Amino acid sequence: MEKNTSESKEGILGWAKFKGKGVGYFGFTFQRVSGVVILFYLYLHYTVLSNLLHGQATYNSIVQSITYGPYDLFIVFDILLALVIFYHGANGIRLALNEMGIGLKHNKAFFVIFESISMVLLLLFLYYAWLFVAA
Amino acid sequence: MSEKNYEFVVKRKDDNGKESYSSYEVPKDKISTVLEGLIYIKENFDQTLSFRYSCRMEICGSCGMEVNGKPRTACSTIVSQLGTDRVKVDPMKHYEVIKDLVVDMDPFFTKYSEGLPYIIREGEEDYSSEIPQTPEQFKEYEQYSMCIKCGLCMAACPIVGSDEDYMGPAPLAAVLRYNKDNRDQGSKYRLEIVDGDEGTSRCHFVGECTEVCPKGVDPSFAIQRLRMQGVRYELGKFFRRRK
Amino acid sequence: MVICGGVIKMENKTLKKPMTSRGTLGTVSWFFQVISGLFLVFFVGVHLYLAHIDFGHPIVFYDSVINNLKNPWWLLFYIAFVWVVTYHGLNGLKGILYDMGTRPKTRKYIAYILVAVYIVTVIYGTILAIIVSQIVIP
């Protein structure tokens, strides 16, 4: 039972203990997790874009395969990625405002406002992107 | 547990390093704060229970501990306001435990003194008379001088938990307190210290330090101000060097 | 250090080095992280709009990507995007690795490796964008 309390060093697992903590704690940890996910995707994206050098057929077949077909389950990861990007952006704006000294006293309100706006934008984005994919 | 008692669950650690939880029933009408509860336990049930306290009025900053999972000063935590009859008391996180609730505060005070928390003057001056300060100039840093060095912010900060060399909220707030003092001329020495990898740049505005601070020092705001001072200082240094 | 009248006087040469090396540039690198983050909100917004919405003409397939890069302003946009997003990502990773309480010596290696990765990525990305913009669509 809670063997960590007596150790002076909690380690990064301490970042995941949200119980009884404020909203800033949750925002901080997920900012890191989402950042790592996006960085991983960034390099994946560079790799896919490198296939532009291999000509039209190769590149188009990759895009086709992850949008329509046989690997269209990839769309689930795409939606998760969009969620993560929108979260990271909204929380990042809050942190940038914090950096300028705005909203440090109302972190929770700022978090809720920015995340709600970004989630609405996310839904709009997914809706229009879905219109294109379905067409 | 009856209606008339609080249940105190206290983390224990004996000389051999063996850890356990002890449970005590404390009558509700005998105590009001957590510290009084612990004193009641020590006087009536268990003389071996160790904890630090001195002033009992939130001035000395010795009775920091985790009450129901949140760092608080035991003397100013009123049990009836916790909303539960079960009071779980742990030693502060991110410190080495010496015995029971007593933790080793030395690393905290070392970090505190590393930020040069004293007035620094340059040049030869006659110190036979005082250096004047207006009430407005005092108001500039009054908030940050309220720190009682209880170390609760260090227990709340997730970065202190993962990077034990990080200076931490209270030492950085102390740096700002002296940088904002009009009698002080040593800002550049302090900014040189806090601008590095273990200073302000390790703070990511989790805001837990402000949340737990019993004196309203608001260390996260202090770190933000200090960071802006640091950016101005570093960029100024960079451009001056190239002139 | 001279103590007189309760005031501690300090001169440059008597300033002792702090107990742990706290280095420099941490603050400025984090300040640039914020600035690049604000730029990226704009960059990523435009990019997502172009790549997935753009009301009927999203830039997804081979022809549309290359036609888009034929415009020098878009080429510049994407090259700047690569430079900024890679800085933001790798600097963020550096922050996470430093926050784990790594030793100063390890940190030096981490910094060297990340700078190397940054330079390689940026050069590769720039060259890729320029080559792709030169491709003639058959």
C-alpha cells in the first residue's frame, strides 16, 4: 500500500497520480503523453512523405490503402491523433497565456474553456473530413 | 468506529526502516485540528509517535504532512472541514523519512540557500544609515516574503518528485522576493543561477504549489515572473555580447 | 563577501559557484518553445484544413501535393513548418528527458543527440520538399 510515500524520489510514475490533484496536474501529464504521440506521428509522416520520391503509383496506393482500403482501420488512429493534436494545441495556448502571466489564478476555468472550444473545432473538423472520405 | 470518534490512520516508520500504519480513535470533542489530534494521540495512546511541531499557529512551518493525500500544515487543517471521519496522515512526499512523520528537510534548505536569499549590495557604501524603502516598494514583494519554508510546495510539485535536483517552487519564489526588493542589487547573480536546467525552465505550470501553499505565496506566479526576468536578462546578455 | 550592518555585500570575484551546476539557456529554450507553439497552432490549423477539408479539394494525393508545392510560398510555408515543428517536438522531448532527473553528464549527451537529430531532420526535410517541388507530373 503506497510504498512510494517514503521514498524521496517518486519518478515519472508520480506524474500519473491524479487523485486529489488539480486540473493542472492532469493537463500537464497529458500534454506530455500527447506530445510524445505527436512526435512519433511526425516522424511517421516524414517517412510516408518520403514515398513521394517513389512516384505516383506508390504514393497514391499508400494513401488509398490507409483511407479506403485494406488498412482503413487506420482511420481510428487518425481520429485519436486529431483528438490528441487538438487537446495539445488548446492546452498549449493555455500554458502560453500562463507564461505571460494570464490566467494563473483561474487555471481550471481556462482549461475548461479552451478544451471545450478545441473539442467543438475537433468535431467540426471530423465532420468535414468525414464528408470528404465518404464521398 | 463510533460516531463520537475520528479515526486517525498514521504512517509509521521505525528505526529499522519497517513501515506500517497505526490506527487510533480520537474523540471528536477533544480536538479541532489534525495537529491537536496527533498531540492527543501522543499524550494518551502512543508516546512513540514522532512528528515535528512548534508554534501551532501556521508561523513556524514545521508540521507539514500529507493529510488525506494532500500536503498541508497539520496545525491549520481543521478535521471537521475534511468532510470525513477518517484522517489518513502520511509524511510529506519527495523527502527522506527519518521516523514516522518526521522528514529530512536538509535538501530543501540547501536549495533555498542556493538562490542567494539575502540582500546583495555592490560597491563601497557607508552602512551607518538604513536604505530607505517606501510602502509601495514593500508591497512589490510582500506576498513572496510570507513564505514560512514549510516545504509543502516541494511535496506537491511533480517535477521535484521526478528530478530531485530541481530547485523547486519555494526557493524560486524566494529568488523573486529578493530580485523585487529595491534595496537589492544582486539580481544578475540569482538569474545566472535560476536560468539553467535546474531552475525556472523545469516548471511547467502544474499549479499544485499554489494550490497547497498555506500562506498564499503563489509560487507558480512567482516562477512566471522570474522566467520573464530571466528571458529579458539572457536575451540582453546575448545581444550585448555581440555589440 | 563582507557582512556589514546586517547587509551582505558581494563582489563579482567572490561569487562562489553554486553547489550544483545549473547551466544557462534553459529559460530561453523554453521561451522559444512557447513562441514556436503559438506559431504551430496557426501552421497546423492551415495544414489540417488544406489536407483534410478545403471543401472538396483536399491536398492528399500525389498530384495535388506536388502542384501545391509548385507555389514557392507554399514551399516556404512547408519548409518553415518542418523547421519549427521539429524544434518544438525535440525540445519538448528534451524537457521530458530532463524532467526525469537525468544526471548532468547524461543531459549533455541527450542534448548532443537531439541537436544532431534536429539538424539531420531539417536538412532532409528541406531537401525533400525542394526535390518534390521540382518533380514534373507526367
